[in-house]
Amino acid sequence: MRITACTAVLLLGVSTLAACNREEIATGMPMSGGASATAMLRTASGADGGRATVTEVAGGLRFTVDARDMPPGTHGVHVHTIGRCDPPAFETAGGHWNPTTMKHGTMNPQGPHQGDLPNLEIDGGGRGTISATIPGATLANLLDADGAAFVVHAAADDLKTDPSGNSGGRIACGILQVN
């Protein structure tokens, strides 16, 4: 996330932005009229697994996952390149969304993919949420001719191993649909 002097002043409680222009506003600030897309997550058996959303924000996209009825523990979550979720393995969702041709993971010096998101922590009741903003990402680029999908993986993402962070099999998937 890019923080500018203008934003730092805003965060300190100063209410004026007179010295700022649009390019100085921090990535991730809400945009009036920003487009969004939603994916209803489903498990391999077709059960409801929650919802993932993508929202245009200043300078990028905000990804949010609200999972339910998932196995407790830490799970890798990624945006995948194809808007298909054929069970049981969801391999039809393709690989990670990576328009910048980087390596996988935020801890990889040659990464990350734009589709790499933080790990999702699922509590004992099967619920968990994450939210992350990806600078430079656009909804138009994400939702190309073959669409895109959110995928929840069986294991934690190690945030560095290419191509998928050793995050294991795909346990839930949802196809992004423009709202």
C-alpha cells in the first residue's frame, strides 16, 4: 500500500486535503461509483462456503473474503484466472491471476502475483474473513473474456513457494460476477 505525505496528514486527523491531488491519495481509499464483483463460494459438495468480493478503490482493487462452514485452521486464498469452478478439485479455475508475471508470494523477492492474498484463518465455528488491497489491479483486467474465480485452499500458503505457496488442494471456489 502506498502512503503519501497527504494521507499521513489525513491519518493524523487533519481534515483538509487542499494540498493533495488525486495521484497522492493512498491506494485503497473508497471510490465513489467504484465497480464491484461478487463470488459465492461453494465446496466440492456444493455447500455454501461464504462470499468473496472485489471492489474498485483508489489505485487498485480491494479483495474481501467472508468464509463460513470451512474447516478450522489456516488456508491459502487466491484469485484464479478462469471463471470456472468445476468440482471436486476446481482445477478449471486455472492458475493464479498474475498479469504482471511475478513469482508467487509476498515473501518472495520476485513476487507477488496480483492474485496472491493473505492467509485466511478459520475459527472453530468455521468462519473467517480477510481483506486486502492490491495496488495497480483493475477490475477490467481481472474480469477478462474468461472471467476469474476465488479459490480457498486446504492448507496455509507459505507466501513464497512458486506457483501456489504449497497451499494444497482447492476446497472451495466461486466465480466472480459483476454486481
